[in-house]
Amino acid sequence: MPIKRFYQKDLKKDDLTIEIQGSEFHHLKNVMRVKEKEEVDIINGKGLIAKAKLTKIHKSYSTFNILSKTFQKEKDYKTILVQAIIQPLKLDFLLEKCTELDVDEFYFFCSKNSEKINFSKNRLERMNNILISSIKQCSKLYLPKINILKSLYEISFDGTIYYGSTKKAPLLKNSIKKSKKSYFVIGPSMGFDSKEIEFLSNINALSVSLSDNILRSETASIASICLLNHLIK
């Protein structure tokens, strides 16, 4: 983990200076206690990372001179988690860990058997802050995208689709297919309903197993992303 790394979505490749404010400024000043003339990394969540020197700490923001910049291309495949909505604390944990494991995009959908959550503005902001904290911690340069949907049927799949089955199914490692996009669909703790299973079957999703044991929904999500990224590389 970079000792001092900060997020500024407005960082551009031509910038010579940059300001940090808001929650990142609070973290910089009061948590990391960065001093003037100290060098830090600044990322924009879109592949750009800058080495910058702190020039001035103001009352509500700080200014930096940019010393150098590097751009990292996105990897040539995408790993996408399609997750039935679960309890908020478990959802936060899932966001953090799957981001660290290099998921590219999240779809959260309401299943007949899933938890009901009000995705308020504050809730969505909290989820985004978890992603930002996670990419800073794990040195990931791309911020995953979050999509909130009313049902599984709203997703336009355009890649290989896997889904976790509680019934006897082949292990993921024996069903893996190389693809530019890989979706892994995880149901709620009580399982998919019959219509969701029928829908997945009709779009040629592959029923797979992650373990000989029955996994909690959030455990299955973390395991699926870890295994997918390992097996696809």
C-alpha cells in the first residue's frame, strides 16, 4: 500500500497543479498529517496517477505541484459481479473486499428473496467512499462502477455468465471460459427464485460451484471474484 495516496477525480493529464478538498483534505491533514513540501500520490480513478508535492495547506483545501504523471491502461478483460442485495454491513464488506480483488463493476439487484435497502443519496455516497478507500489501499487505479437495479432481468449481459448454484454443479475451475467480460451472478442467502433460475438458463449462464460447502452470499461473491481473476489471467 502506498503510504500516502489520495483521490481527486478531476485530476487530468495536462494539470501542473491540483487542489484537494472535502473528505480527502480532512484525511490528508488530520489523519495522514501530510506536511508542506512532502510528496504524495494522487489518483483519479481512471488510470492516472500523479506524484505531487504539497505546497500549501489552507483552511479548507491544500494545493500541490505535480511532479510527474503515469497512465495505466485498463486490463483487457473485465470481471463483473452481479449481486442480489444483502444486509448493509455485509454489502459494505463485500464492496471493500471485491474491489481489493480487482472487480471492475458491480450490479446490485433486488431478488424476490433478497434484503430490501433504501439506496438513498447518503447510502450511495457511503458506498462510493468505500470504493475510493479500497482502491487507495490496494493500489488499484480504476474506480469500479456501481449499478443499482430493480431486478436481474434489467441487465444486458454481453459476455460469459456464471452463477452460483446450491445444487450439484461443476466447479468453476472446470467451467471457465476465456472472455473479454465475465459476469458472476450471486443470489441472496435464501437462493434464487425459480423464475430467476429459468432466466439464467435461457441466457446460457453456466451453473457452477465454488466449494463443497454452502457459502453465505457475501462469501460466495468474494470467492467468485478471486477465482475468476485467477483463472482468466
